[in-house]
Amino acid sequence: MVDNLPEGAEFNVLGFGRHQLPLTTMSILLGGHVRVGLEDNVYYRQGELAESSAQLVERTVEIARSLGREPATPDQARELLGLH
């Protein structure tokens, strides 16, 4: 699907429940953006409730950095979304 996007298109992936971690990781690998938080997934891992959305975000930041992607700052995210 990513190959069918127009040149320079930005895309975002969100996954619900047990699909959140693999889908957000795939998006990072493909150059996309992600959304994570308790509104989509209440588990940190199988059988373990997440403590907070921040815990899910921190894990995603670690994954992104380990894959060579630096997460956007809040100001950079606003710029990408045209919310400046």
C-alpha cells in the first residue's frame, strides 16, 4: 500500500489491541508516522496492563530510535500537521 502513495505523501498507522506493536513498528520501518496510547490498547504486553499512555509512547520511541528514526518533537509534529 505504501508503494501506491503519491511521492512525498505522509502516512500514519495505528493499531488496536494486540496489533498495535507490530503495526506501529512496521510503519516506522516504512517511513510512516504512528499513534499509540491507551485509547487504542490497554496492554503493555500480553496479560500486563499498561501503566499509562506515556509507557506505550516511551516503548515506541525506543523502537523508533533503535530502527534509526528520531521521533518528532511536539513542534515538529505540529508543523507536519499544519497546526502552527
